[in-house]
Amino acid sequence: MGFAFVNRHPLEDHLAGFEVGPNPNHLAVVRNPAIFSVLAHAGHEDWANAALSAMSDVSVRRAAPAEWLVVSETLPAESLARDLAALDATRLSFFEQSDGRALMRISGPSVRRILAKCVAVDLHPSNFAEGHSANMLCCHVSANVARIGPDSFEIAVMRSYSGTVFEELMEMGREFALTASFAL
């Protein structure tokens, strides 16, 4: 007798019943991102940062000194792993996090007001510019938050806590008519 595993996104049930058409304030859940943790070996932080920044079809998010999250919505995890393996292994190490993390994109004219209820970081553009990212608590859960546009942020959170973060974001966005769906 064998077991059949069903590949389900952890937010599948949370999204049931939400509007398909997004409002101006919208939370989009990315279905299958490739996410890797990358750590620079001692003394190679600048090299690793430059090497990662030169990669195509990825977004590089600072997570800590000498540590980044490398995210792609277009490359499959296997392809991204090959690209990372082609870099100098004496200067960095990487670990796949795709199955262990969920990625949510929140955007709209009220996005900073919504996130202000969930994070203790000033997300004003003069303090948290486009392309900036940091690890922080988001809805009482450890997350990596990245500013990806003028009114757009991505939140990478551990898969097991994604439902909690999703529900709290939706609650904090209720007064702004926040909608949610899977990203197209």
C-alpha cells in the first residue's frame, strides 16, 4: 500500500471565497517561488553580494550580515540551484528554502498603513527604499520583508506560519478593502 502526497499550497484554504478581481489594495500569494538562503563565507561578503546581484531572473534580499534570500518566480528551484552552484563554492554556501517558505506580495495605495499595524519598522520611502529588505517581525512572526515598488512589498515567511500572517494581514487591511488571491 502506497501513500499519495498532494502538493497543496499552505494558503489554499485561506484563499477560498475571496474575490477574484483585486481591489487597489491587494495581497497576492505566489504559488511556487524558488527561494534559497545564501551565506557568504568569512571575508567574502562583498564578492557574494556582487555575484548574487549579477544573477538574472532573481531578486536578492538581505536577511542578515553575510546572508541573503535569493527569490525567483520565473526560475524553477533546480535551475536556480544550478546557477548558484556555478558560483565559487569556496566563497558561499546555499540551501533551498522553497518548500519551507511562503511568499506574499502586498500592494496598493494604503499598503504602508496596513503594514504599520503589523511591523515595528518605519516603511516610509526615505527609510525603507525600493530594493531594501530586512528580517523583522511581521504579524508577530519572523519574516523577510522587501520593498519591491513604490507601493508594493513582498513578505517571505515560514510555511507553517503563513496562515497566521495571512489572516492578520487580511484583518489589518479590512478597513482598506484589502483583497487576496493567488498571483497570476
